Amino acid sequence: MSLLNASGCLDALVAPEVAKTLDGFVTKTITPLPREGNAPPRIAETAHGMLNAIGLANPGRERFLADHLPRMRELGLPLWISVGGFCASDYAETCAALSDVQGEVEAIELNLSCPNVDEAADSAAEIVAACRTATSLPLFAKLSAAHPDVGEVARAVAHAGADGLSLVNTLRGLQLDRVTHAPMLARGSGGLSGPSLKPVALHAVHACYAATHLPIVGMGGVASAQDVIDMVACGAAHVAFGTALFADPYAVKRVREELAVVSFDDIFASAHAVTKPRVFAA
């Protein structure tokens, strides 16, 4: 079981010492062309977590490969590259480019579920199939829990060639200013993350493991050792920290120390075990 960051929740080049507390670093999503993202304000706190509407701001594929990736390689960490786009060919072309440097790339995470862009992408399975023909690198499909049957989507991307799943991305939410009652984000709605997302994420991990038995990166509201244990019990082979890193950059180091006495072999997928109903005394 490895501990990662959720894509976009840590800049390894700005905070390399924080990145080195991880077992692997997941990059911000890279698109073929540079993107400035959405207009500010792009982040807002809520009583239940955090909203963001960054909009896939990134330097673009060419600059990432020429400048950012070589500098990230100096961290000495396994690198997971998050890939985005607006059609199957966008994803496939970036995957092909990453294959040329595959000795530097541990895996590719296909961001199939960003809630903060307007362009409609092709179906998840179609994108995965296109990427599978473009690279032999491991492909992890990042899915949204907003689908009424996320297990069905997981089966579709598994059939298309995904090697694993990342669960889950943020869900759309809205926060209003208490005085003006206007949305606090310039875009209006944004992606909700943080503690409120955990039960949703646990459901998705549980459902998708049952549907596919693929390796899963579980994420959503992870901030403690118990959160990690819960993800693993539902079927996660890896666990990622997201919003928690904004409040506590060394959350991974702290949690790793708390997990030192935990036997994950005994816990993995234990939430799927058939148990007798509890009997309560009158």
C-alpha cells in the first residue's frame, strides 16, 4: 500500500520536502495546450470541505515534458502523470509522448471527470481504449462518483484496457457569500473535496473493487490513519491525500507514523467479507 497525493493538491517543485514524504507524486493534470484556467476567485472554504474551480490550469504538454518533468525526476520519486483533454485523441497523443520517456514515468492517471471545465470529452471507455493503443504504461482511470452506477463505468474502462482506477474526483457544489448571497467562486459552482467527500469515495471504492478487482487509488476526505484504513478495507491498493495537504502539508508523514503497527494484509478488502448480522441485547 502506497501513499500518494491527489492530482493538483501539491506542487512538488515548490514543496519538494513535502513531496518526499510520499511514496509517489501525482502531477497536476496536463493538457495538450497551455491553459490559464478559470477566473479568480477559484477556491472557497465551506463548513464541509473546500470548493475549487481551477479549470485545469497547466503549462501544456510541450513545456511540461521539456521543463517540469526533468525537474520532477530529480526528486527521486515514482512519478504518476495526470493527463487530460477534450477528446480521445488529446489523451492518446499525450500518452504516446510520455511513452518516449517511460523510464521516468510510473503510471498515467487519465483525468476523465474534471467538473470545472465546460468542454465535453468523449466517453471514458473510448478515451481509455485510445490511450491503451498509444502506450504500454500503466493506465489508471480517474472517475467521478456522480454517475448513478460507478461500478458500471469501472467495468467499461476495465474492458477498454485500464490497469487501475483512481476514485474519486470532486463533486460539484456551490457556496454563497453570506452578505451578497452571490456564489463565492467566479465560475459559480466548483468541485467539492474534503471530509464530506469521504463516504461518497468509500462507496465508489467499494463498488468498483467489487465490479473489477482492479488496483484502486482511493481518495476523498483522507486526513487520518483511520481514513486510510477505511479506504484499504473497501479495496484501495493505494491511498491519496488531497485537501488535507492544504491545512497540514506533513499529513502524510504523520499518518505514516500512525500506520506503522497496522497490518494491511489483514485489512485489505475486508469490507467485502460476508459477516453475520449483529445481534443486539434487548
